[in-house]
Amino acid sequence: MDYISTRNSSNSFKFEDVFIKGLADDGGLFVPKSLHKYSQKDLVEFKNLEYKELAKKIINPFIGDFMSKHDLSKIIDKSYSVFRKKNVVEIVKIGDRSVLELFHGPTLAFKDVAMQLLGNFYEYYLNNENKKINIVVATSGDTGAAAIDAIKGKKNVNIFVLHPNNRISSVQRRLMTTGKEKNVFNIAVEGSFDDCQNLVKEMFTDKIFANEIKMSGVNSINWARIIAQSIYYFYTYFLIEDNKEPINFSVPTGNFGDVYAGYLAKKIGLPINKFVVATNQNDILHRAITNGAYNVENVAETISPSMDIQIASNFERLIFDLNEHNDKKTIDVMKSIKERGKYAIQKENLDKINVDFLSARMDENEILSTIKNVYEKFDKVLDPHSAIGYGAFDKVKLKGNNIVLATAHPSKFPDAIEKAINIKAELPDELTFILDEKENYDIIDNNLNKIKKYIKERT
């Protein structure tokens, strides 16, 4: 499979380039040049596969000659052996909808599903190529912990994680900062997640710096993560499938990566009806999908910090699709967003978006009320992000089988859970040790040169 950049469709790349670079040199995002679509016959053959076997089938066409089928099989088995559930994810019924629990990995968030795989891809690549790389990643709370767990202790690779200082939960921070591995560096940036993300993007587009430190990235823009996340849409669809009723997914999202993975699954043949993009009050995606106004505003701190984002990086891939892979139009749109902080989606394109995507927004009180109502009615505790996904189906009325993505374990957000239902959300036993461990991170100004200097001194 060949890949192109959303900002230059004339150059072709192989999976290895796409995976290691993360972001294209021109600042664009990698997408496949063309996609193979599965037939109904193919889907019938996939239907009864266990999660790992399904992953092997779907991932293989995307990676080309990066590794053999045999090596891919071994890596997938290894990656998913660390999950608390045999089939990686679990579906539970809560009221009139199904909830897909994606938090049974080592750091209690959906990010583990892709990140464990990426960590083992890096190890395979570095062992074969005898190279060293430095991963630099921004996190709004969950990506960092998942990336650290996947990379810690591995040879020939360092990981630098930028998080917004005092803007993630203490448990999210501790899952990142209590490790003792020498190849892990945590940077608390005095700013928002968008600031962290912009710093990482600027480092990527500084070719001299990026090449000097052999920089790589695992943010949700990395195409390998999109592929890995598409698997659980297939797996869930096959478990729920009902020929008489359409299937809809509600996805709590800030960066548009997780829901774009579902959209990829649909593009390659999975007959999903609608995706509900569920946002908190940092609702740029909700405004874009409902009325076409992609306007950047100030980020508000909320009880769902992983979604405290205003610039949804993966949205660029959808813009590229809407403009029929016209890289010039994509460049113009992204320039408008960067320089003017806004982009008006034309009616024609908005109609195209609404074929696949609807949206809902929830404020703080609505999130707390949803957590409370679900707990009182069904004795289930949802974390704030999953509660947004659950509550979105109350705002967007869709017939059929409605599936909510539960993206994080409630114990990662103890303050919000206590505020909503006055109970302590306990960590799984194997992770309680982080509450007593010494933390290790450095606080740095939102200053590109200072952060570059910090990274160069440690590579």
C-alpha cells in the first residue's frame, strides 16, 4: 500500500516512512493513496474471529513489506497479551445501549490498544535497522501514559512526553511520572494541550532538529494508531450485528483520531450507519459538524481533560477526503485555520459530513448528571469522557443498536467521580502502587527553544 500526504499527493511513501515519521515533512498527515474495500463475503469470513486474529487480517494489507505475516502475527499476540481481557475489549449492556469498554490495557485507556502495538513495531524496526530514535509526543492525559508503557525500557529509543502542567488528573500524571526507566522523560509545559501539540508539530517541521535527534511521533496523527483502532469497530460490529437494525457508534473525542478510525472501518467496507462525535464544552468539532463553523476558541479546563482541545489534528484527514484528495485545497484550509483561527465548511461539504457524522456537546453539569444517573439506575460507573459518549445518544436520537465507546477507566478521574456520586473510584489492584511512588517530571515554559534544548541534552 502506498501513502501520500494530505498536503502533497504527488509523492508516495511506504508504511515504514509513515510509521516512523508520524507527520509528513510538509506538515500534512499521511493517508493511503487508495483503499481496498472488503466485500460482504469477506465480512462473513471475519465475523467469528477472535480479536487478535481479526487484527492480523485487517492490519496486514496496510503495512506492505514492513514485516512478514509471521512476524506481524507474533507482534500482535505479544501486544495484546498484556490486556486484562482475552479479547482485549469487552461489551456490556447499560440500559438501552451497549458500552464498549476499551480500558482493559496497562494504563486504563483506549490508547493502550494501539500503543502496545506501536511499541512493539518500534522495537522490531530498531532491532532490524540498528538505529536509534527519539519519540516526542504531546498528551492531554492518556496518550502519554500509554506511550510510556509501550516504550519504557526498550533499547535504542527514548520517549519525551509533553503534558499541560496542572491540567490533567493526578492519576493520569502519576501513570506517566512514577516509572524509573532511563529512556522516559516527562515535561510539564506551562500551557494547554494545544500548546503542547503545537510545540511537537513545530519540532517536526524543523527538519534540521527533527533529523538531528531522529525524531518520531506516536500522537493520534500516526497512521499506525488509526489502523489499530479501527479493529475494535469491526470486532464490536460482528458481536452486535443485527441485520434488521443499523449500528451507530458514539465516540467521545477531542482530536478526531478515534472516530476517524471508525470512519476508516466504514470506508473499507464495514456497514456502520452513523458516528456521533461526542464533545465536552471545548466543542470545536461539535460546532463544525452541526453548523460548519470550525472556529478556534480558548480552551476551558474541564473534568474531561483528555478532550480539552481546540485544534483537532485528525480533522485534516476528513478535510482532505471532503475535497476529493485535493492537496491545494487542504493547504488553503489549514493555512486559514493557522492564520485566522477559523474555517467555514461549505454547505455541500457539511452535507457530506452529516452522511457519516452527527454530533453532541455536554457541559460539566450534564456530565456529572449522566455519571450519577447511570450509577443510580444501572450500578455502573462511567468516567467523564465515557459519560459524554453515553449522554450523546440522549441528544442525538438514532434508531438501531447504539454503541458507546468507554475510553477510560473511572479510577483515572477520582475527583470527578467523587463529585458526581460521592464514592472513590478505585484503581485496579495492580496499579495502586503509583499512588505512593515518587514522581519524576520537569516543568518548562511554553517555549520551543527551551524544550528543544532540554531534548537535545538528553539524546
